[in-house]
Amino acid sequence: SSYEKEMEKYRTDLAEWERQRPDTKPLLEPFDVTTIKEPYEPKKCPSSYSIFCADVKTKPHIKEELKGKSRSERADILSKLWHCMDDDQKRPYRKQEAKLQSSYEKEMEKYRTDLAEWERQRPDTKPLLEPFDVTTIKEPYEPKKCPSSYSIFCADVKTKPHIKEELKGKSRSERADILSKLWHCMDDDQKRPYRKQEAKLQSSYEKEM
């Protein structure tokens, strides 16, 4: 596949880069690192649908149903399960999303304060490397994983004017519900172009790797 070919090329390039690069480490002017440790940006909270997927995949009967399936097939099964749930069944996941979002916003507020203090304190220094020809040892970039057929579909359908209008002003979980319903209502023939595109991108990714 294209993905496998890209992966093969990436591994070859990475091995060559590892072979050529000099055994040097960045050198910084001495300073007290304990006073200027850069804060970590909090991780964005997952959507209610993502929380549901993580939860339901721990159920033995679901794990068995997903076993051996491709990524797009697993996405179809999970999307169908989510779509078949009513609002009462989805409520616990939406409450969990709201709770995580509230926590995330508080953490972001603290992060911004800490980052401003870090920016104020850090010395104006740059890492120094022993001289070498960087043109011969440029590190290869690991190819970005290809999206699933469902992700490709979502990116495509969100460009349609009537869908953009329907999604306007909706929360993230509401948008996920709408897109999941649209995908679930499509038959295999309608999904085939997206699955072909996923297979093509996967082949390309593997080639780069």
C-alpha cells in the first residue's frame, strides 16, 4: 500500500540520518533552570463521543465485535452505537465532557499565567552546537498518519453550504451527532469514495515511513 511504501522510505531516511548526525549536544549559557521551567500546555478535553468510544471499547462484547476490523469499520460500528442512543443515554458522557471542559479552562488560565511568568524570567540565550554540515544530516519528518474514511467524509461534508449552516452555533458534541448520523445513513456505495481515499492515503503514508 502507499502508506507502507511511505513508511519504508521514512525508515530508510531515518536510519541514514542517525548514521550521519554527529554525537553532539546543545550547549546553553548557565542559568538556574529551576526558576524558568517552561509550563506544559494542558491537553484539550475529549468530546462526549470520544469519551463514549473510549468507554464502550472496554466492554467485552464490543471488544469482540471490533476485533479484526479495519479502522473505518470500527468507526462505523461505534458511530452506529452512538447514533442509536437517546439523549438520556448520552447525558452521562455529555456531563463528563462539560466537567472536563471546565477543568481544562481552569488549567488553561493557570497555564497562561505561568507561561507569562516563564517568558518574563527566561534568559535570552540560544542553544549552541558544535559546527557541522547540517545539510547532510537533516532529520526526516515522520509522515503524518492518514485520516480514517469517516474523518475524510467529515472534512468534505463540512464544506457543503447547507451542512455548514446546520452545524453553525452547535456545540462540539452536537456537531459530532449530526455528522455521525449523516455517515451512518449512507450506504456502502456512498462510503466507497471515502474508503478508497483512505486506502490511497494509507498506502502513501506507509511509503513515506
